[in-house]
Amino acid sequence: MTKILLSGIGRWGANHLRVLQSLPIELFVADFDEARLEATGLPATHRSTDPRAFYDQIDAAVVVTPAQAHFEACQELLERGKDVFVEKPITVTSAEARTLAELAEKNERILQVGHIFRFDPASLWLRNAVAEGKFGRLKMLRGNFSGFKRPRNDTGVTFADSIHFIDLFNFFLGESPLRVHAVLNDFMGRGMDDQSFVSLEYSSGKEGAPVWATVESGYHAPGKYREVVVIGEDLTAVCDYNVAQYKIKTFENRHVPNGTEFKAVEGALHQLEFSPEEPLRAELTAFIDSTRTRKAPLADGWAGYESVRAIEAALKSAACGQWVSL
């Protein structure tokens, strides 16, 4: 049976704990909070305030600690020959992310990054539809990952939330953006962004035309928005990740020349159903499968590196007020 260490059982780590306890593995848990550890119900031999206590016993680790601690933990685990799942962002700098991706390759270890939206069946449908040309000439991608909630205190909202859909757009298009522009705000005065507007230019449009993308994130707007829109010449898809089954609606809308003007022609609307599946369970199951089969993860270290590289460009753009090339 695969022996897995879960390092960190805080707000999001608690969800990892719930899922991992339901999977056919031998689980070890580390966290600085003794009360949290006791509440897991695991025997004393399988819990510790020091994750290194288990490094010689485990096959792989799931790292769900604050972002600033990711690099050191993952580097040590990879150097010890362990497979690693690390929550996003993989690290807080692209240089550190590249180091981890190269180290995983050198040591022939699995390194999977927690880009959870890649594992939603709706995301897989959208990626395949883009690849198959169902949208026709792709024009724009738009993402809104915002809503009123408690801010993370280890990174700004661009690193915490925008990164989800930036990675997803990389996934859909199979490439990284050419350049990035961003406007960030720190309304709460914490010294880090809490409202973010990021624009990205991709090169994969037909006939040399770029594909434009925008991602909005923030902690202020009432409600909870997890929406992606893919707009093509032949088809537009609206995906609401808050919905359990009927996540995607497609619209066969077109602008048709009408003399010297264009008219907007609304076409057929279709609603697509997907089997309800918890993406966190899907990605953790995929990680455990990868540790056994050695199959490359859907979100590997290089995917983590590319998303951090785009976020770095966004932060630089916000500081200088200009587009930043990658």
C-alpha cells in the first residue's frame, strides 16, 4: 500500500485530509498544531509536528503548507527520492519553480502541482473542443474568479486566485502567453493585492491573429464567481464551475456581414451535462496513480513554472504600468 505524507492540514489542507482518508493508502500527517493532529483520529505513530519524522517511511508527500514554504519542502523531498504533490502556486518565484521541475526530471520523480481546475470534466471538454476546432477561430478567453471571502495572508489575490484561470488558459491553448498586462489594487492596505485585473496575449490564433484573455479576481464583490467564457467565431461556451452538473452552455452566435454593417445572429443554445466529480478527489487519485504507473501528471512541475512566470509578469506589469513580455 502506498505510504503518503500530508504536510499541512489548515483551511485547504483539511479538505486534502478528508479525501486522502477515503483513499486506499497508508496516511501520515504533519502539522504544527497538535490539536489539529489529534482531531485527525490517526494513531500517534502516524502524526507529528515535524514532517521530516516520516521522510524515511513514505513513498510520496502532499504539501499543503503556506506558499513560501513550498520550495524548501519540495526540494528536500525530491532530493530524498520522494514523489511530490504540491498545492499551487508551486513556489513564489519562477526560478524556484524551474529548480523543482528540473530536479524532478533529474531524479525521475513525479512532481504534480495542485492546478485543480484541470481535473474538472468541464475543463477537459473545453480543452478538447479548442483542440478539435469546435470554436472556429478563437477570439477571447475570459475568467472571473472572485467573491467576498477572507483573504489569504501568504500571497496576494493574483497569486492566490488569478493563477487558477491563467493556468487553465495555458492548459486550453497548450502554450504560455506572449505578454501580460495587469492592474492590481490593495484596497485593504495589507501590502499585497486584493483586487486584480490581468490581460494576456497568446499566439495560437489562426492566420496570425492573437488570442486575448482576461482574468479578474478579488475579495470584494458579493457572491462567488467561478466562471470561464471561451469565445470563438463559430461557438461560444460559458462554464460556471459553481454548478455541479450542467456547467457548460454553448451558443452558436455569429456576427454576419449585412451590407456595410454587421448583424448579430443568435444561434442554437445547448446545455452540457457532466457527471458530478470532486476535482480534488480526481487530482489526488491521479497523483497516487502516477506514483504507481510513473505516468506524467496532467499538471506537472513545468505547468507550475509557467503559471508562476505569468504571475511574475503580471506583478511586474502592475508596478511599471506596461505590458511585460515573457
